[in-house]
Amino acid sequence: MKTITLSLFFVLLSTVSFGQKSITCQIQTNAQCGDCKERIEGKLNYTKGIKFAELDDQTKIVTVKYDPSKIELLTIKQTIAKIGYDADEVKAALEDVEKLPKCCQPKGHE
């Protein structure tokens, strides 16, 4: 009986642990090229709480799938801004934009 109770406990625990819901969002950026795509995806895909990030370099929209219990949407946008790109309403600081190669600096910040 003790073994069954313990087994049931672990099954319930694993269901709670792995039952986390993910959210998918789209964020408008001002990325310029394939290098921008690599830079944004490279940073986001190695950020805790983000499960997947992909930038469409035609629309400049990054699709992000994330775990809201580990990271907030605003933090994701701030991460993109810290790289040097605007992310919806979160604007990149001039000093972060200037760290980008000239060809990757968004036109509005020249």
C-alpha cells in the first residue's frame, strides 16, 4: 500500500511539473537582415524560460514561445531592446543600437 501511495504521489508530481502551459506571442522588431535574425534568435533561444524564438526577416516579427512562470513578456521585449532593436513599445537605447554593426543599425536610429 505504501508503494502504491508513493508511486501515485510521483505521478501527480510529474504531471504538475510537466503540465506547465506555454504562451506564444509575436513581437514587432526593426531588425534589418539575416545577421540581425541570428543575433536575436541566438540570444532569445538561450534565455531561461524561452522555449523557442524565430524571427521572420521579411515581416521583422519574432515569434516567441515561453513559460510565463519563468519569464515575463516585458522581460523578453527588454532583452530584445538590450540587443539593440525595438520590440513593440519597448525602444532600444541609443547606446545599445550603436553597439550593432552599422549595417544592422535600424534606419530610425542613424
